[in-house]
Amino acid sequence: MARDYYGILGVDQNASDAEIKKAYRRLARKYHPDVNDTDEAAEKFREISVAQEVLLDPQKRAIVDRGGDPMEQGAAAPGGGGFGFGDIFEAFFGDAGAGGGRGPRSRVQPGNDALLRTSISLAEAYSGTRKDVTVDTAVVCEHCRGTGSESESKPVTCDNCGGQGQVQQVQQSFLGNIMTTSSCPKCQGFGEIITDPCQKCGGQGRVRSRRDITVNIPAGIVSGMRIRMAGQGEVGHGGGAAGDLYVEVTTEDHPVFVRDGENLHLKVSMPMYDAALGTSLEVEDLAGETTTIEIPAGTQPNEQIVLEGEGMPRLRAEGAGDMIAHVQVVVPETLTKDERRALEDLRDGCKESAHVQEEAPGEESFFGRLRDRFRR
């Protein structure tokens, strides 16, 4: 069964070349090996690459539209003898994929978008930073300035198709002589020929190159966000306009803070007498400054202390989130004689002691809460 190349790219059968390229770029950002290194993604990337190649080639697309598969042997001539029913159908009814009045293809094509990843620390996400990244992409050939010509001369009209990018042939069939239209094999459908191809780029007008780019990362950026750098992607065929570069930023884990949106969470461990009497402690925040956390007397285990406005800055907005300290009260497992005597004196002087707690009328049952927990 022939493959559904339109379905692979998710485009309509009447999609233009521009729509096909746009769909390919969208999927390539998801499945490109630089972005997704799984075997499944690699296979998907090969699949969409073949689909784009087929649908941008007028002759191959014509085969697809006739129900064949140009990537399978013999698909171009299902009727045998080099001329099949599809050719007859095309001759009578025309076929937009095989030319059909499209005219020559432009030698100058827009470039594809590019995607790369970089990682930053949580402190850099807090304050914002500038990151130098290396991009391996297509750039304008400096030798020919994107013209594709060694002498930078303009292409000449193809003498085989007269600049149409298409040629017509007369073939014999049982219905008589049939006129067919196909892409010109001499100029590959461009309608023009570069007589002296550039020695550096081979007439492409672009070459692969590595270059360093500085990315401005704003304060408050969230891990997984992408920064768009217009015109910093791949230069197109013939020195066409470059696509965009997308830099995906990931944030490294921090030894103290855990980010949740605009809030920063941290754990505070303290002995039970600090929780009972109250205390204060200092922590170095993401700006490198000292922040004081006040622990009020009588703080209970798992209680949260909120420091408003001490969290992550809001992305491109005023204000910041909160810093939230989660209190963990530590009960000592071993005691010295003096510590035990002090605690015994404290217990003897307290009015409260261990007891079984009864549920208050109308209050949610402890056992009910316990059952609900196990049902989840």
C-alpha cells in the first residue's frame, strides 16, 4: 500500500509548497535528532524528511496523487512499458503536482528554522543572564555572496525548457500520441542554469558553518521555554532569507531551593526546643544576599512559613513570587543524661500529657480521612 505522504506531514492534498515546508519545520522541531534522541523520533524524522522531499518534487507528487508511491520500485510506471494509465490520466485532465502551469521554481528559497538547547542555573534564571551558544547551520556562501556562481554572474535561461522549468514530451499509447509535462531535467525545474557553479557551495549559495551567538535570557524564565531569535536559523537555497533560531532553556536543580512557578520552596530542619521557643535562621537567596527566616514560638511540624515577595521574579512583569519554608521538627533519638533530666523536668512541669484524642462533633473523622487517603 502506498504511503500517505500528506498524512505524514498533516497537510491537505491541495497544500502549497509553502504549507508543506511549514508543516515539515513544525514537526522537525519535535523530532530532530538534536532535540529528541530516541529511536522512535529518529524514524519519525526520516519519515517526515522523505515526505517533504516527495511532495516538493512535482514528478514524485504526481505519482502520489495518482495513488502510487514514488519511493517504491516501479511506482512511476504501474502500467509497465514506461507509460501507464496515470500518464494518460495526467495528459487528459492535467496534474498540478507535475507542473500544470506552476512555472519554474524559484532558485531562492526561504531557510528552515533551527533549534538548540542550553542549560542555566536557577540563580541565572532568577537574575537573567547572557549565554554564548554555538550554532551549526547553513550560512550564506561568502565566496559567491549567495549567488551560487563562481563569478557572481546571473543565471542564464535554460536552453532546454526556455525558462519554463518544464518540458513536454510526446509518447505513444493505445489512444494515440499523448503530450506529457514534467520538470526539466537540465535545470531541475528552476528555468535557469548557473554556468559556473561556485567551488565552495556547488551552486547552492550556502554552506554549513559553525558560529557563536549570544542569547539574552530574561529574569524569571521557566525551564522548557524557548527564546526566538529572528533570522538566526538556516539560510535558504540560493542565499534565501534565513529561518529563525529557537533556543530552548532548561534549568538545573538547586541544592536548597525547589521552584514551583514563581514560588521557591526550601526545607528547614530544627530541634523541638527551637520550634517550641522560636528562633531565626539565615539563608543565602538566589541573588547571593542573606535572607532571615523568623520561626515563631510554638511552630508545629510541617508548618509553612511564607516570605512574601522573596521568590522568583515574574517574567517580563513587576513583582515576584514567595519563598516558602517547610518546617521539619527533629526529635532526638538518643539523649545524654543531662538532656534527659531536663526534658523530664519539663514534662513534669507541663499540664498536658499523651492522651487519646476524640473527634469533635461535626468534625471530619480521622478514620474517614485515613480511608479517603487509601482510596486514592
